Amino acid sequence: MKRIVPATAAQIAAIVLTGAALSAPLPKDRLDPQQAIARSEQAIGRSVGAYTLSDSTGASFSLDAYRGKPLVISLIYSACSSICPPSTQHLIAAVGEGRRILGADAFEVLTVGFDARNDTPVRMAQFAATQGVKFSNWRLASGDARTLEALLRDLGFSYAAVAGGFDHIAQTTIIDRDGRVYRQVYGDDFPIRMLIEPLKDVIYGTTGAFTVGGLIDRIRLICTTYDPGAGRYRIDYGLVFGSVIAGLSLLLFGAVLLREWRRTARA
């Protein structure tokens, strides 16, 4: 199978097709990398329909069930032996880090098989077992041709049938709480921060009811930095100490202002 390995949208010129230069004419059944990325980026802000899919156990569910919580969608086909396995393995590592930093229940993951003819629930279950997808917040699913066509259009996902498989863009999509496409992540070996940082935005970037737990989560995230050497996030205790000092200073300043206001009011 031949494949497209995209980088970021800002690096379209660096996108290549295995075995074919961008300057060479593309066969009619091959995807144009620039057009594929453009279509993908145009999907940002688009609402994803409440489509009904079947998970790897055969149970039906609606994408409406994910409303209210961020959702990461990856797209594969179960017979893939090239791009889909390594991209899934990399996503497993990224999701594991996201669960560690953001919480196991902070977001959901859905892998959809886009080969309507062959990606049956049984085949998707086999793919999950082979790849070792075991997280409780991760489900694999398939659907009928019409449903998948509509879903892939909403997601801006491109693919084309070729001899031995499919030519397809390596795309992971982040859906916000309201069911809209928030960010596209490209490639089968993307930097983990490219997934986790936008997830942090959609998890904590909206205004909600104040809770002590939510405040603690926000403080913890502010004090969490990415360590490129270790390839993972860690708590920066210098930031923690600075945050505590800043918080205590604000409280002290507020207490002084309150005392002065009361004294002035009595006078």
C-alpha cells in the first residue's frame, strides 16, 4: 500500500508521496497532498453530525453520546499494514500521556474504520487487540458506507482506493465539547504536544461553574511543562512555589484592602 505522510499545514511543501515526487504528475487515483490538507483544514469549526456507528462489540451508538466532552478521532482501515499500525501505536503513547496529565476521564478517543465493506465490528476488535488498544476511554467503530461518507466529509478526511489498499491522509481530529472540529493533527509520528496542548484548550479553555477541583486542575496544568528530553510532561515545582507565593500575596493584599475599606466606612 502507498500512503501519504503529512506534516503540519504550514509544511505542505514538505509532504511527499511514497515513491513519487510532488513535482511529478500524480496518477488519477492518487491523492494530491496539498488538496488533502486544504480540505482537512477547511473542516475546522465544522459541526460533526450525530451519526450512528457500531462499536467493536457490535453495539450501536450515536456520536451525540460524546457531546459535553472533548473527543479525539483517528481514522484507519483494519487491513492496513503500513501507516495505520504505527500511527495507532503513536496515538496510544500520546493518549496515555494525555490521560496522565489531563485525567483518565477528561476526554474520549474514537478510532473509526473508513473501509465500509471490510471494517466490520469483528475486524475492528481484532485491530484493537493486535495494536493493544486497552484504554477505558477509547472505542473502535465502523459504519455503513453512507454514514461514513458523511462523517468523513464533516472531518475533512481524504482517501482513495489504490491497488492493495488505500491512499489516505494521516489525520487525527480533535472535536470540542460542542461537537465541532477544533484541531487537526497530521502524521504518524507527530510531537505529543501537538495533541495534548489543543486538548488542554478544549478541556479547560471554556468557562464553566466554579469548583475547587477545577481550580486545582487549572493550577496543576499551569505548573506542568513539557520536557523534550524525556518526551513527557512534568510538574515544574518552581512554578508551583511561585504560584503559591503569588496566591498568598493576592490574599494578603485583599485582606489589607478589606481592612482599610471597613475602617474608612466606620469613619
